[in-house]
Amino acid sequence: MTRFSQIRTSQDYRNIIVELENLAFMNHRTILPNPTVRTDKDLREDHPTIRAVEVETEEKK
């Protein structure tokens, strides 16, 4: 469980998200990140050992 009882700043929110992602990965779960909250770059910096699946979008076709 998170050590924060309330979210006071965006850094608190980010820490909670990273903690939840870590819990998911430790339990062999997958996540579907919200791109408005976390970029692919952020995910790769916080979790360098994860493998990401590239999703083909209409723009890439």
C-alpha cells in the first residue's frame, strides 16, 4: 500500500503511479499506461527492464 494518505503535488501522484506499476510488474501483470499522464519515455526511465508492445496507429500506416 502506498505511503501517501493524500495527493498534495504532481510528484506525489507520480510516485503513486510508479509504485502501482512496480507492484503490477512484480506480480507478472501488464499495464495499459495512460499517455496523458505518463509518456513512453517516462515508463522506460522508471522501468528499464520491461518490454513494451508497439501499437500500430493510423498515423504509422
